[in-house]
Amino acid sequence: MRLKFGMIGGAGGGISPMHYRGAIIDAMAELTAGCFSRNFERNKAQADAWGIRDLDRVYPDYKTMAEKEAEKTGDDRLDFVSIVTPNDTHYEIAKLFLEKGFHIVCDKPLALTVEESEELEALAKKNDLLFAVTYTYSGYAMIRQARELIDHGELGEITYITAEYPQEWLANALIQENSANAMWRLDPKRAGKSQATADIGTHIEYLVKAATGMSPKRVLAKFDKIPPTLEMESNTTILCEYPGNVTGLLWASQVAIGHECDIRLRVFGTKGAIEWQHQDAGRLKFTRLGGPVQYYSADAPYNYPESIRLSRTNPGHPEGLFEAFGNIYRSFMEVLIAKKEGREPDTFTYPTVSDGVDGVRFIDACVKSNAEGNVWVDV
């Protein structure tokens, strides 16, 4: 079965090609409709570039798209809609398409407020609709291998967690004459009440959850505005308390000179430890207490089946961001196809709308902690 999907946003570049290629990488879906830009020429050009065959299904705005696509029935109806617009529009677009009965894939964060997020979660549940949130880095096969190792007790009891996401792009953008890609992220009206925490800190918060199954119970956050003329933080340090009194430390920065996308996750337990780096996403470092350092490779026969199912190349061949997006989309679409066919899905997993709600709660708690003098706040 090949699904039909539509997209809102996408002509601005950035993350949208990841969504498009992620959705079609397994030939499980075809882009059928969209509103890629409010600029007519850019909208039409993007539709042509991505092979929209019926130009009557290229719309001037998302409201028109929702109305017209909701009128279609049977095999002509869209199976899901991808939302790849700036943060401040996620809620209104997702709400409208949920009300029209469409399954959703949405970029993170889910919305700007906890209230908006919870409303979307409730609406999806009420209408029995699937809703995925693209926490990209959870899609890597070796993150699933880490989860399987932990779930099977290979690390023993978790004792400490640390994750980081340093970037330098904002430091560079601020000294360039043309930094349009940065501008909306610096505007609280469009990005929300947080910058680095919402933009990338929430990625590593969910990465920890994907690898360990654990979410923070409370946080203590310290925001830094570098340079101080910024309205929101560009650097964030977050102390977390996980269930079982496990301590975690998250660091996210958009002004870390010398770093591009250097995500790292380390989890320590009573019997062993794991370490994963985005720059070497196909390998997972694993060390048993008293034993030698070992490295797991993606798609190797010794991995757990759930990890192998997410691997697309032979061991030693690098997989990257497109594949990670593809794994989230594939997992979502596998569940959707099973739902359409009236059967139970296989065990693929993907970040759900509930995970998106948890992410917005995490952002809110960090903002509150920082505003109140770096105190502990329940998530």
C-alpha cells in the first residue's frame, strides 16, 4: 500500500527536504498535495520540484488546502499531512487538519504552550488519529540498540545520564549580513518563550527518553544569552532528576564555536555504560564493568532485531539524517497502514503527540526554573 500525503510549508529549505525525503525513502508514500509557500511562484516551483502531478492540489494557503482536501473521499483522500512550518504556526495548522480528520506528522516543538499541546493531544485522541512529532535523532538504529541493551538489563540500574547538543551556527549567523534562517528563531513571537532549549534542548531531552525510556521528573535550568543583546537564551544548561533519583545533565548551545551538530549521549549503569555520537551515528560504544570497550555497528547480526529493522545499509556504510527521518516516517506509516487494514501493527515505534506534549512541558519547566533564579521545577 502506498499512502498519499500533503505538506504545509517546505519552500523555505532548511528542514523541509528532510521531511520530504524521509517520507518517500521507502516508497511507502507519495506527495500528492501541498501549500509550500504563500508566495505563488515559490509554491508552484516547489510543487514542480517535488513532482506534484495534479496542480489543482497545490493551494495558496493551508486553510484552503484543509477545506478542499477534506472534501475528497476514498483512494483520492490524503492519508496524512506533514507540517514543516515555524513554531508559532504548528498549533493552528495541526488543529484544523485534526478537525478535518487527517493524521499528522509535525516538526517539533509541538506548539508554543502546554495548553495548546494538550488540546492537540486530546483532539487526536478524540478523533482516533495518529500524530507523530519528528524528534529526528531518535530515528537512528543505534539509539534503538541502546534502548534494547538497557531494556534487557545489560547496563544494570541506571545511575547517571548526560547528553549534549553544541552548535555554532548562531554565532556565525550573527556576524553575517544575511542570516534569514536565524531571524525567526530569535523572535519570541515566532519561536516561543525559549530559543536554544526549545530548538535543540528538547531534541536531547527526547533522545534520552528514546534511549532509556526515562523522562525528567524535575529540572534546574540556567540560561545564557550569548551575546547578551539576544532576547532569549542561546546556551542552556539543565540539571535533571529522573525516576529512581537518577541525575542527568543536558547542555545545548547554538554559539559553541567549533561545533556543528555534535550531539552526544552517555548513559551509565551499575553493570556497564553506553556512548553514542551523532558524528558517528552508525556505532554505539558499550563497556561492561570490568570488561573491554566494545563497539556495535548498525545492521550487524549481533544487534537486537528492533535495531536491525531500522538499518538501511550494510555494516560500515554510514547512515545519516535522511535515514533517521525516514525511520520516523516509516514507523509512523507502518502503524497507519496497519490501522487502515484493521490489524495490529508490528513493533515499530515513533515519537507521538504525547511525547510532543512532554517536550513542551519540559521547555516550560526550564523557562520557569531559569526565571525564578535557577531552582528546581517539576516537569
